[in-house]
Amino acid sequence: MKLRERYFPGRRICIMSFELGSDVSLIIDTLKLFYSKKINVLSCVIQGHPGYPYVNGVIFLDITKSNISSNELEKRVRALSYASRLAIIERGFTHGEARIIAFPLEDLHNILASIKSMGEPGYALLYHLGFNMGKDYVKKVSLFFSRYDLLKYLLLCYQGMGFGEFNVSKYVEGKESIVEARDLFECIGVASSEPNSHLFRGILAGIFSELWGDKVKVIEEKCIAKGDSKCVFKVEKV
């Protein structure tokens, strides 16, 4: 029962998404800060790539027993001068939500391949799964950011969880946006004559439809599965 109670509503839970210098001592200093402020780490995903000078991460923190606010925590982490990109929000969670389950990329590809073997129905299923994921994520954190900042936060979260490396190269509020993705999990290591990302395309559709309050169309114009250097998604209001 005690194990379950830590996830019940009423706990002060923070989500921290970040881009951090890859020197392991920098990560240790950040964890030391948590410990000094009586902050418990509930779940943590940190990932990086060989040759990259930074790592990305998403950490769920329980600050119930700490006297620090989420805003003050953000200031303290930024004061370490390590995080080039950082966002912290505080929200309530029900049992089980402050948890990340990781799949090896090979296993995830096997799952996706099984669904895609269904053909068009499988592609549609992945798209709608992603659509609901993106839409729901926006609803959970929409009170904490402006629309554009919310988009950047969500992409940073997905980047921290290993989905890929993202950049918004164009954004016209309520009309059009272009999102670029390098090393997108759904397409990396895959060879295809057609754009391959159905799940993440759905995630973007869910995010933007909720952000803009209207239907959107998402087209994957470039795809690394086709041999392009990056995946490029064009989002337009319908």
C-alpha cells in the first residue's frame, strides 16, 4: 500500500525535460541538488548518441517532502549552467502515471512492423493511436505554457524519451508549421519507398489539432527511411 500511495493524487510531482552537457559529473551534480532538497526521483530516462556533446532526458520528480517550488527548482538547475534547454512543470498524477516504460528500439520496430504488416488498416491504426497520444498530452500540460512554448516543451519531452531530435523550422500560429526530426525512432534503420512515420505523424496531428482547436493535415515530406537526411513534417490547418 505504501508503494502505491506515492503516486496518488495530492503528491507534488514535477516533470523535468532537459538537454544537458554529456559529462557524467554534470548529471551527478544535478542529482546531488535533488538529494539536498529532499526530492525523490520517481522515473528517469536519459539518452544520448556517440559524438553528441549533450544528453536529453525526462525525469519525474516527487517534491512533496521538499520546501522548494517547481519555479525555484528550475532556477536552481539553470544556475548550474549545464542545461541548454530546460522545462519543469508541476501537476497532479494518478497511480502509475509518474512512470516511463522503455522498449529497446529493435523490440519497438518489431511491434510497429507487426501492425504495419496489416497494410493500410495498420497505418491508420498507428496514426490514430498517435493522434490520441498527442492530443491527450497537450490537454495535460496546456495550462502551463503558451501554444508555441507548449509545442517546444512537448517535442523536448519526446526528444528526452528517445523519439528523435526535433526542430521547429517554421511556425505560423493557427495556419502552418514545419517540424524536422533527426534519428526518428520510427524510421531509423528502416528502408522504405514511401514515408514511414505513421505513429509520429499522428502524434503531431493530435498535438496541433489540440493546440489550434481545429482539424489539421500532416504530411511527411521527407523521410530517412527513404534515404533523406531527416524526416520533415508539414502541418497545415484544414
